[in-house]
Amino acid sequence: MAKTFIEELNSNLVTGVAYKNINLKKAALAYFANIGNATIAELCKQLNLSAPKVTNLLNDLMQDGLVKDYGKIESTGGRKPNLYGLVPDSAYFIGVDIKQDHLNLGLSDLQKNLVHTEENLAYKLDNNKESLEQLCRHINGFIEALPVPREKILGIGINLGGRINYTTGFSYSFFHFDEEPLSKVIESKIGIRVFLENDSRAMAYGEFCSDSVHGEKNVLFLNLDYGIGMGVLIDGKLYYGKSGYSGEFGHIPLFDNEIICNCGKKGCLETEASGWALERMFKQKLAEGSSSLLSRRNISHADITLPDIIDAATHDDVLAIELIARIGENLGRGLAILNNIFNPELVILGGSLAATGDLIRLPIKSAINKYSLSLVNNDTKLKISRLGEKSGIIGACLLVRNKVLIS
């Protein structure tokens, strides 16, 4: 029995004519995925193939259940052509967004629709094998609970902070225990193809493909969480840099201080403008005698977390608001440098700190106006993420979809 396209994709023994056929199918699927439904004539022009060959290609994809004939469309004259397009529930992709203290997981169909999510799943990211095992158990549990056959899931995109080589699947910041790429290690425990991506880049791509972006092609996305990450889109494409490690915005040496950053160096932007910097400042202020809504609760200063401070700020806690404004001022100084270099059309603020809205956006905007060149800065828009926690899982799903079906 002939293999289906999905079976061919997952086979390591594809050569010759079969390989060429897969590439033609992927090219057709890529057109549907990026442009939408199309006629045979449009596909002939795009793929540079004859009508009989495109017809055979579509018949194969329809037999595989990936493409559907949506019927006749209106025509200005002559015979009405048929319109073909993807079948949404014929294939699925999973996105896993790993945060410091929880997981977000999502399932998208072939038409990019997010059909199921599980957010804020309790999880502690530690750089040890127990944390990795727990991650795999959570992913397997998510898959087992889905009303979707496992064989229809074509890939899993996993977002992880730090230095990720998306090409090789290696992570150099977390779970670097084996000679094998982390993507292969996780794949062996789950049984579905796995692709790793830096969390900030995946979030940036999710936002770029959402309603947050209205035609802008040069976009910076800042992931403001415990650390500071950045995703860069140039001419609508993610920018990786030579070795795949672009976007280390948090490690610009901007401050003359003696605070050791998580990267091991001193004076990084993260030491004065990140979530963990906010935690440190907040606890210092409480120790010095400052008052806060949190100091009235039955909670020790050492146990106060970043979500606690963000929650306090949204409930008008003066100390939290003042320190978030300081963090915003420091971020704005760093962002002014990026504006002078990139002159972007749009900057999107995401991550947990972005949940404070104008409490952080306005100090950032003020600092940008103060430190960047007005000629460069005038046309740059500054927005808060519209997707929030969903940006990572949407980005992961879309990137793995591109990887499996398009690239």
C-alpha cells in the first residue's frame, strides 16, 4: 500500500522520485498555507507545472485528506474553476511554551486555528533531569487527553529561554546533559517530531502573525519576564544571526554596577530592568522599611515573587508602581539604543511585566523620547502584546507548521 504524505514526511528513507514528489506537495501546501485557497490555474503559475500535473498533485493530496475541493467559484466568463484549499482537521501541531514557574500548551490545526489550550500548568523550570522528565510527562499527558489521533500530530514546537540553536536542536542554557540534541532527547520520550525555539523569538512570531501587526515588516518584540529576551523581524522574517543566538537584548552592558547577571557578567541591562531585578529591588525596599500591600499579608519577604509584585501594582500598590516605573525607565534607555540602530516600525512589549500595561509602557516611552534621536523615533509605534500568554504557543505552533510543511 502506498504511503500517505504524512507517512512520507515522517520517513527517513525518502529518495529520488518520492523526494521530488514530497517537495512538490510541500510547495502546494505552502501556497495554501500562506496565500489561502487557490484554483488549478493559480497553482500552475506558482509551481510552474502543467495543469495535468497539478491535477494529479491535488488528487494525491485530497486522497491523503489534506486538501479539499471547495467547489466552483464565480468567474468573469467561460467555465467556472474549482477552488481548492486545506482541510483544517487533517493535521495538527502542538506548541509548548515553557515559563519559569508554569507551562502553556496549545494545539493548532492545519489552518492555523488554535483549537485547544492548557495554560498556567504548574511546573518549575530547573536545570536538572527531574525537571526535564516532568516536562515530558506534561506533554504526553496533554497529548493523551486530546480528542485527536496521535498520528495526526505532525510536530511539537517547544519554546525555551536562553541560547537555543533552532537548526541543530541543542539548548545550551537548559537541559544540556547529553551529546544528543535536546530536541531528539524529548522526541525519543514522546514519539513525535520535536523542534526547539528560543521563547522570545516564538512569541515574536506569534505576535507578528496576529492582529497586533497591521502591515509592519520590521518589528521588535521584547519579552519582559524574569529575564529580558527579544525577537527581531526584518522584512517580515525572523532574524537569527550567524549562529542563531540573536536577540540577547538583556545582556547589553548598560550599567556601571557590581551586580552579577545570570550570564556571569556585571552591569547587564537585566540587572536593573528585569523581573528578577524588580524582585530584588522590592525586597530591598521592604527591608529598608518601605510599606506595601504585600507587607501586610502573612508572607515573608523572601517568599515574595514577581507575580505577587505585578498583582500588587495592578491593585494600586505605590511601591510596586514606583519600582515598575524605574524598571521601565531603564528598559527605555536600552530600547532607545535599539531604536537608533534598527529604526523599527513597531515595538511590541510582551511577557509577564507587560501585563502591567501603561504602568510600564509610559515610563519606557518617556525614556525612549529622552534618549533616542527624535528623527529616528517619531514613526515607531510602541504597543502592549494583544496575545499575552498565548503568543508563545501560537508562535510555536506556527513555526513548527512552517518547519514540517513549508521549509
